[in-house]
Amino acid sequence: MASEGTGTDGFHAEVEVRWSDMDVFHHINHARMVTLLEEARIPWLFDDGRPTVSLREGAVVADLHVRYRGQLRHSDTPLDVLMWIEKVRAVDFTIVYEVRPKAAPASAPAIVASTQIAAFDIDTQRLRRLTDAERDYLVSWQRG
């Protein structure tokens, strides 16, 4: 389940941690954290039900960074993933994430991540420019 924030807050998504997301050390596995970040951003950016804009025309991940500042475990589910847009350029944009246990919204984020996503034309297999509607939507989620 996801809920939209406003202004400088960002978009909040709740993501459930599955038992299969855990590693032998009883915290979320790195590769699974990348999947959980993807599950958080899809309702925000690719939801067909949104009356504003959807990036379903095509987009690809161009870069990804994940910093671990603390452990997250299965017992921390659901996770609260706060996302906002850091920058928007002609063909790409960067999302910043802060991940916390839902039960501890005021805590420091356990995960801080960023993803650069490029607009992509699936038919031509080339980068494309963001549409005016996409750009306006993304800019509305920028902080500061």
C-alpha cells in the first residue's frame, strides 16, 4: 500500500518484507533490498490508475546506489519507504529513498539509496526525452 505525501515530504510506500528476503544473518539481503526499492517506486511512477501521468511509455534503471546505515529484519515489516525526486534532466531523473521500519517513522533511515532512471523508447530501443507531463509530475516531487 502506498500513500502520497505533499511538498517536501515525498511519496511514502509501505513494502512488506517476505521471509525469503532474509539472508543467513537474519537481515534483508542486499539483492532483495533492491527489489523492495523497486516495489516501492512502481506504485508511485508507473501506476496506470493515477490521473496525472505514468512512465509506462518506457523507462530503464541507469544507475543505483544503496547505503546501509543499519540492519532491517523481517520483524521490521512493513517498511516505510520515503521517496522524492532529487533532479530532473532532459532524458533522466534521480530518485532518493529513505527506508525505515514502519513502526519507527522518526528513526534515522536504515537504508539511503538513489536510482537514476532514464526515459526509454521500447520500440526504437533508444533513450527518449521526458514528456512535458512527465517532467511536470517529477518536478512536483522535488525537494527544496
